[in-house]
Amino acid sequence: MSNFDRLVRFIVAILLLSLFFLGEIRGLIGIVLIAISFMFAFASITAFCPFYKSVNFNTNNKDDYI
């Protein structure tokens, strides 16, 4: 997972959490978005995305670092 991908996931997680705690998102959709934000935060902190692994997708192109 590239650093840009990690940063975007972290920003989206913070945005979703803030929308929930500010009261803009409520109910079942709010709970689902909280779960998604926790998954995004986990993926951005650990640099491991189970979905990417299951579909064999990689955003970290090693040719960019040579």
C-alpha cells in the first residue's frame, strides 16, 4: 500500500468519524460508516488491506522507487 493511499484512507476515516460525532450522520448508516472508518484507519496505520490482499491488488509500484 502506497503512502498516498494510506494518507487518503486516514483522512477519509477522520472525516467520517467527525461527521458522525457532529451529528450529521445518524442511525444505521452512521454505524455502518463508523465501521468503515475503523477499517480505513486500521488499513492506513498497519499498511495492510485485507480487501487488496484478497483480490491481489497492489498500489505500491516498486518501479517508482528505482
